[in-house]
Amino acid sequence: MECWFCGKPARGICVFCGRAVCKDHARRMPHPLAMFLGKGQVPKMVVVADALFCGECRPQPEPIEMPEIY
């Protein structure tokens, strides 16, 4: 597989969008795995701190409504 940006051999896949990236174009970003209510109903999240990120895609900070798939 080749890097989405430059065509060099890819070293990994963006956890958010699935683009292949080489070592030069790879970035790191926290990746949320699960969210739950903790003690006192305080929202908590399980996060992978340094997940592979392409730097091009834009993960949304809030959930998006998608009524068309209901």
C-alpha cells in the first residue's frame, strides 16, 4: 500500500478515515474508544493517547445526527 500523500510505502492507516500514510506524513492524535458515566454521573472516556492520524481528515468533536439511516 502507498501513502495517500506522496506514494511512498505506507507504514500505517489513519484510525479515523482509513487513509494509508508513510512515516513522514503520519501524525498522532488521541482516539476515543468508549464513553461512560462515572462516579457522580461525571462523563468519562477511554482514550488511546497516540493513535495514528493522517492529518488530513477532520474528526468531528460532537456526534452528528443521521436520521436517514434509521
